[in-house]
Amino acid sequence: MSDNPTILYTISGTIATITLSRPEVYNALNAQLHRELMAALRRAERDPAVRCVVIIGTGKAFCSGQDLREFADLGQSLDIGARLRESYNPLVHMIRRMGLPVIAAVNGPAVGAGMSLALACDFRVAAMSASFSAAFVNIGLIPDSGMIYFLPRLIGQARALELCITGTTIDATTAKEWGLVNLLAADDDFPQAVRQFAEALADRPSATISLIKRALEMSQYSDLAQVLEYEAQAQVVAGAHPDFVEGVAAFREKRRPRWA
């Protein structure tokens, strides 16, 4: 870990919280933050005690996107495509392939690649002071880091096109109405709302959640026959897991299940 870390990693019970910690630049993404965020995600994934991951920002913002000062330092040698392939794309793949549920706790503005980071997570819990902006067009770039993939799937093609072409900022209430946000909470209630949401996910069978994530992901690019076959194969795996036996037993005995 760096002497000046850009993320903070904490565990409370079965929940790992990864806090983006560059408040002086509204948690803008740079190379160090990318490395440390990837390391934190791997740490959570390897820890058998962790059943849910929360990503949140320090201070007033969730994440203001790419730190453009870092790009300016590269001058004429800048290759944005290479940067995406080396850092942003692996980060998005990491979040999507994790068996654990990942929550973006959007405590303030999520801008550009910061919005993409929130979209890549499985769930978004937002404070009333949160906002979302697909701001790439404002600097002459197209949305990246998965935004082109995730945004229309969440809010529809027309609204996604509007946000991406205009670079408009939408508030948390609009984001909730459009289906971008799963849960909206008053600022004062936000920490508790995030905690309760994470605890509810952590209380579900982890092996099953992992299978569900993978199944829904593959369904995005598969036809019905492929999905039906994948469901059958995944159900064999789920049915052979101890959680299935425990779930049935708990149902019959009218008690809470004790998941593996």
C-alpha cells in the first residue's frame, strides 16, 4: 500500500467498504487509484468472510471521473484507447465477474468515468445530493468504461442517447425515476440506508448470487435457447450446493436459513 493511499479499505461484519479517497479532486481517477481499487477488489474477493462490497467516495463527491491533469502530463504521447485497455476495462471486467454483489454508494456527483464506475456495479444506492453526468461529450470524447453498454440497458436507448449527447446532469430523483438508481435516501439517512441494503444482500446465499450474476450477464448476448440451457446447467450446480439443502430445510422448519 502507498504511503499516500487513494483508497481506504474497511470491513464491518461481512461487508467490505472501499472508499475512494482523493477528496481534493473529488475522487478523480488516476493510475494509482486504479491500481489500489483493483487490489482492494481482489482482496475482498479472496476473503471468505466478505459477502458484499460497497464502493463509496470521500467528501462531497462519489467520483468526478478521470483526472485530466494526468492526461495533460502525457502530452502528444496520449493514447486513450491504450489507457482504457490497461486500466478502465480490466476494472469493469473485475466488478462484473466478481461473485460478490457490488454496491455503488453514490454520495455525491458521479461524473464521466465516475458515472461509468457506478453503472458497472450491480446496484446503486444514492443520496439525495447525488447526481449523474455522462460528461464525456463536453471534452470531445465518447462515453467509455462500459457506459455505452450499461446505460441503455438501465434507462433505455432514447434517454441514454440524450444523456450522452447533451452531457446533461440529472439529479438523484430523476435517476431513481429512470431506473438508474435502486434506492434513494435522504442525505442524513444515507449511511444507514447503504448499510441496510448491503446487509440484506450479505444475508443471501453467496454461491447462488454468483450464479445469478453470471446468468444475467450472459443473457444480455444470448438467445432464448442458450439461456434456457444455461439455466439448466447452473441449476445443476446450485442444486448440488449445501445452500440448497439448507434453504429447503429452513423453509420446511419455518426458520431463517444458515447459509454456507
